Amino acid sequence: MPLDMTEGKKIAPGAKTLGRVFLSLILWMGTFAIAARVLRHHPTNLWTRVGCVLMAVLGFLSWPASVAKLIRMLGEFERRIQLVALAIAFFVDVLFIFTVNMLQLAGFIDWISIQTILLVMFCTWFAAMLGTSWYYR
């Protein structure tokens, strides 16, 4: 009897890629949290600041790279749903940023943090995925 119980079982490539997307999301959140915590103390060393920025950006880049790989693995129909959702989310995000900019110029609001903009971007992408999945099915 083999000691490794998974010896005869193979994991689907889509499941592996979905796991990588999840792990890259955790990596991104972790590198962002570490970099933000260090940068909040306003380090004076240039290389510390550069290292924190690079760590956070590279952590972030692992996530879209894994999402792109997952989309490439999908069939034509599922790929279309994902790409239409990305297009809708992009339009809504640009509209949001433009509107916020105009409200700032008009003096109605002071400023909006980049974290708020990122939250709106992810929420619109998620809503667009749900909407396009519902529309095309």
C-alpha cells in the first residue's frame, strides 16, 4: 500500500491555477501589509523605501499574472465572459475616477484615497463578472 494517498489521483490544471490565483492574492496582501507597515514609520533609508515599494509591486504583479493564466486556460465561452466583465469594469472604473476628479476640481470633495479607488475597482470587476455570467447564460 503506497504511503502517498494522492499518488493515483491527478489534480485538474484549472484547480491548480485557481489555487495559484488564491495564493498570489494572499502574497499580494501580505507584501502590501508588510510594506505599508514599514513605510508608515517613514524610514529615512532610501533603499528601505525602494525595497518596500518593489516588494509590494512585485507581490501585486503575481496576482494579475495568475489571473491572466487562468483566463487563458478557460474555454472560448468562459474567456469571453471574463473579458467582457473586464471591459465593463474598466469603463466603470474610469468613469468613477473621472467623476471623482471633477468633484475635486469643483470643490465638492477634498480627496479620495487610492485604497478607496482600488476597492471600487475590485467591486466593479466582481459585479461585472456576476452580471456578464448571468447575461450570457
